[in-house]
Amino acid sequence: MDIISRFDPDKAHQAHGGTILAGPVLPAGLCAPFDHAWGYLNGPGAMEPHTHRKEEVYVFTKGSGFVVVDGTRYPVSPGDVAYIPPDALHSVVNEEEGELEWAAFWWNIIAPRDGNEGPAGEDPDECGVFNDR
């Protein structure tokens, strides 16, 4: 099993109607309870807008641009994490020359975000963050 994985545009494949390059995020041989892919735009350009019945986050690692969620544009740069709600129309836009790179992670909806789910006394906003406390 590989230990380190990095995005390599030369080994990536076209995705989302050929609008971005993509490749696996996790090292080969590692199974996870979520799906994952690198996203890459060598700008200017935009990822094909799409929806799906999954929760998703994008972790931006290189460049700057925008994530568009249900028509609202949010500026992004390295270190930013964008949450994509289920069924939201979303895209990534690179308006500059140069690379925009992000890691995407998506999974089946686990529980409604209405604050009424989870064990008694659990803060619904924490959702398993640092559960080893």
C-alpha cells in the first residue's frame, strides 16, 4: 500500500463533462467510508455545475478561485474548506491563469442537520470532531 498520494495532472483523467481533471486522493490500496477525488482546473475555466444526493466537502490546496453553491459565489484559496449540501447545484471556477486544485470528499447523508439527532447530550454542531476526548 502507498503511504503518500499527490495529484499529478499527467496521470489524471477528465471528469464532469471534460471540464476538470480528476484523480484519487487517498493512497492506492486504502479503503475509506467515503468517495474522494482531486479536482484540478488550469485556468481560466469552470467545472460543469452538477448536483447529487450526497454531502461533500472541498479542501482547497493550490491557487485561488470560487466555489459556487446554489448560485452564490464564495472565494477560496489554499486551506479553505467548502461544504456542499445534498442536492445543491455546485461548481468550482478559476478565473485566473494558473492552477486551482482541491480534494473532494463525499458520502451518503448520515443524519439530518436539524439539531434533533444524535445521542442525548451530544452537541449536533460537533458531529464527531475529536471524539477521542
